[in-house]
Amino acid sequence: MSDTNSAQPLYAAREPVFPKRVKGRFRTLKWIIMAITLGIYYITPWIRWDRGPALPDQAVLLDMANRRFYFFWIEIWPHEFYFVAGLLIMAGLGLFLFTSAMGRVWCGYACPQTVWTDLFILVERWVEGDRNARLRLHRQKKLDFRKARLRLTKWTLWLLIGLATGGAWVFYFADAPTLARDLITGNAHPIAYTTMGLLTFTTFFFGGFAREQICIYACPWPRIQAAMMDEDTITVGYRYWRGEPRGKGKNREGLGDCIDCNACVNVCPMGIDIRNGQQLECITCALCIDACDEMMEKVGKPRGLIDYMALSDEEREKKGLPDKPVWQHIFRPRIILYTALWSLVGVGLLVALFIRSDIDVNVTPVRNPLYVTLSDGSIRNTYDVRLRNKLGESHPFRLSVKGDPALVLELEGTPYHTVTVPANETLHQRVYITAPKGSAPATSDRTEIRLWVEDLTGGDRAYVDTVFNGKGN
């Protein structure tokens, strides 16, 4: 086969994107969101919350050693993982909701990859200059002292940001002041150093070098979003019926409003041309809107050549009719359905959160053997009971059984029906329930019973339904 007919490579080397600085309402909004999200991420582990002497005072803490999740006044135990599952479901439904209504607004404004990439580009621009200066430095083949100094300065700042990112993450899993001291003195667990190293590297690489490649190739959402959007979704678009045919020059006869200045392309962090229509790579960050509006003002043309719009408004605008009101785009069946589902899950989680008790009991009947016949003919069943005290102080718990007056309850290791459960812990207690010879439970194969637990200090009660197995001779 000749060289001219040889197969083309399947992968093209990445051409770095150097977005130009832009000012405008959407750029300002992105700065505000970046400051808020990064502030929340870096500051949250250091917020204190007093829960009493027996509990940690960190407001947000994933205590893996004790299997707890603390969020201000909320404490989630392992058996309450459904709260975490519910929050994940709400996050997914929220992503569907916002994408259906406004396109990829999550990707353009709040996605961690977008936020940290914005921060890295800000550092890059501060060190190397705006777009043209960075392009010249990139195309410079010779590595002289100036290029080496700028590169080293930029990479050092990126590494410091990555280190702060990894450091903030590990602080969510241990007491932040204590862990910070241990990290500095070299006494922290190797897992902490390993986690920080991995997150430092990934932040450095994703935000500094991969950038838009993560959004295009690694993230699955660009391919899923098409199923979430329709002709009424409000997203960033180019009014080609107004801008075409595009062209430069003072003589605008026969030309549209687009002067082909490429300002929209130069500010795009994804390196695409929005004038080519909706594209998988577009994250709807709206920086192209700011750039185009600025240029339209300079040439005396109306703003909005590139704008947030819905495809369903295209025909109306071509005919000179006004766009549909925004509420007609937002309040449509798909959006209402997602909102209803999202609200239903949220209300369910709130109800479950407020009705849960501060005590909890779990009962497991011992199956080997199912029951024991004692020398006096009575029948005894054995149960393993787990008593969970979610309070910050030790409390006495009293156990009792309901189902038949003849049943007798005994606790292993104590002659009383009361045990003390330490603060914020689970106590494993073996319980014996006996039915005298000739009583109804002792002559039945299975008897439904209810085991009650009462907090003698606070008055809270909880119960578990189980069975008593028989039967005697």
C-alpha cells in the first residue's frame, strides 16, 4: 500500500488551549462561585461544633475508625446509610433537573474540574501573561532562563494548590488540627500522606495539563446530557440567522452582525467555536457570551448574538416574534417530574431524620439450637441483642418482653433487667427468654413476641418484633 493511502492515526496529540481573559457578568458569576465552592471545601474541616465531652468537635467529619459521619448536629451511623444513598439519589436527580432546564450549568460553573481548572488558568495567566504571551511561550522551542523560570514558578504554585487540595480532603477524615500537627511533625498515618500525594498529583495533572481532555474523554456526562436536553432546554447558542453571513470590514452591506473576530473562540476553555452549533465539548460556561457582547457594543450592534436561548425560539425569532417567556421553558412536564421526584426524596429524608430515635435495638435469635428444654420442662430461647446509644452520655436501658404474661426475661451477666450503654456506643447483650412448662408459648411452634427497650434517663423507647420457638414435651 502506498504512503498516500496509509491509515491515519486514530489519536491526535493534544493542542493546548490558552483562553483569553474576558470580563462580563458570567465571568463575574464564575469567580463568585469559584470563591464560594473553594472556600467551603478548604474551610469546612476547621469549623468546630460542640457535641459534648465524648464526641468529636469537628463540624463535618467522616470518622472511619468509629464508623460515624458527623454533619453539624446530625450523626449518621452505619445502619443509617440510607441517608447517604438518599443524598446521592438527590444529587443525580438534581443533575438531571438542571441539565434539562439549563443545559450543562453544573459543568460550566460548579464541577470540581471546572473550578480547579479556572484557578489553575488564573495562576497561569498571572505568571505567564494573557493568551498571546502564553502562546508565544508555548511555541518557543528554546528553553532559556526566562521560560524555565516561568514554568517552574507556575508549576510550583500549581503543586501548592494541589497539596492544599489533598490536605483539605484528608482533614475531613480526622480531627483537622491534630492531623495538621501530625502531618508537619511526620507522625501522621502513612495513608494520610499517600492520599495527599495522590490528590496532589491528580489535581496538578487534571487542572494543569489535562483540563478540557477530562471533560471530553474521561467524563461520561457529555454523552448522557443529550438524553436530558430537548428543544426547550435553555443553553448557550449562536443566533446564526442574525450573524450570518459573517465577515470583517467597515462595509457591512449583505453581511450579518458577526464580524468574525473569533473573540468567542479565544475565550473558550474548551477551544471550540460555538458558532458551529451545539457540541459535545461545550460546558455552557457562557464566557463566549461575555466576549461577544463586549465586541457587539464596540461595533454598535445589539448584544445577544451569542446568548442563553432555546432551540424552540429559533423559528419565532426568524419571524420577528418575541421569545417564549422563560417560565414556559422551565415549567414543562420533564422538569416538573424531576422536581417532584427530587422533592419527594428530600422530604422523605427529612422525615426519617426527625422521627429517628436516639436509641436503637437489633435482635438476632440464636438458631443453634432454636430452643432448649430445661430440666423443669420449661422452654428457653436465646437472643443476641445490640443496644445502640446515640447520645453523648451513658444511659441505663431496661429490657422487657411482651407477647405472653408467662414469659420470663433474663440478661446474661446480671440479675437485673437493666444495663448501662456507654455514650455513642453499641452494647452486645445476650438475652434469655423462658416460657414455663404448659404455658402457651411453650406448647406452640412459633409465638410472636415483642422485645422492648426503654431509656430510663430520657424516656425514649424502641422495640423489635421477633419469635419465640417451642415446643415442649
